[in-house]
Amino acid sequence: MSTAVSQIDEVKTTPWAGGRSPFSVEYGKIMMWFFLLSDAFTFSSLLIAYGALRFSAATWPAADLIFQSVPGTSIQHGAPLVFVGIMTFILIASSVTMVLGVEAGHRGERKEVALWMVLTIIGGFMFLGCQALEWTHLHEEGFWWGSIPKELGEYFHKGDAASAVSTHQFANLFFTITGFHGFHVFSGVVINIIILINVLAGTYDRRGSYLMVEKVGLYWHFVDLVWVFVFTFFYLV
């Protein structure tokens, strides 16, 4: 009899017996990873499409000639990557503040979590403001969906119809992909604001866990990582 009981207890304690989370990870965090994985497929398909068009075209617009100004200043030429470098720094810095917020949540320090969340939100708004400024400047210069400034078009393709198609493809993909990423940043800012409100209300103190901050942090880091690829594809390659 004792042998049978011990065998039953052994079955209940095996990893396959059920009643426990896979890999000891909370259910909501697993679902967040699934969402980020599916979202990664979407961004990957867009960037792969861009890469396929970029490397199959005989000519392609030069990013250092399109993005050579600093919108909102008198610098209109000769400063390639300066403005987008600032945007990238802001987003990476906001990712650092999010890490610090998650770490403070593990220690149960509500005021610290709130502080780092506020800084993360400010960083998100600053990035979106920079992107809006860049888009506005490009639009004023005639660079928009399906169009490119006449003087740049003449410089790039010199009347070549095939090259004109390439410039239009570049414009369409640039605004589509950066716009899609900007939407993710905006969504992240809204979610961060909601989480901040809950932090200030003491919701997670009552729950005894700041796991929601960590889940939102995963999303924010994903947005940051995607921007690294967008930055590389459009501004560097």
C-alpha cells in the first residue's frame, strides 16, 4: 500500500503532472511573449520586403542626402544622422528608465516605480514629438507617400523611370514602417500612463506584486529593439 501511495505522489510532482506554469513563468507574461513574437513577424515581413526591394533595385535613394537636416533648426544640410541619432538616444534612454522602474517594482518601492515610469513616458512623448517634427519637415520638402522632392529625384535617377519607381517605393515603405512603429510607441505611452495611474493608486501594492510593470516593460523594450532595426535599414544601409 505504501508503495502505491509513493508512486502516486511521484507522479503528482513530475513536470508533466499539471497544476503549474510552464517554465515557472506567470501566464500573463507568457501571453505577452506570444504577442511580441507575432508582432515581430509583422515587422520582419515589412523589413524583409524593404530589403528585397532595396537590394533588387539598380539605384536607390541615398539616406544621407534625404535625412541631412535637423528639423526645427537652421541646419538644413550637411548633418546626416544627427536628428535620428537624437531620436534613437531618447528611445534607448527611455528603455533604461523602464528597466529601473521594473527593478524598483521588484523591491516594492512605489515612489521609485512612479518616478521611472514618468521619465519613461516623457521619453516616449519626446520620441513621438521628434518623429512628428521629422515627418512635417519631410512633407514640407515634398517627401511623402508616393512622392519625393523634384530636385532630389533628378539627382537620384536623372530621368530614369526605373529609378523613379525606386524612390517612390522608398518613400512608401519609409512612412509605412516608421508610422507603424510610431503607433506602437504611442500605444506603449498610453499603456504606461495607465500603469502609472495604477502605481500611484497603490493597486500593485495591494496585489503584492508589480508584475504588470514588468509585462509592460517587455513591450517597451520590444519597441526599442524594433527601432534599432528600422534605424539600421532606413538610415544606415
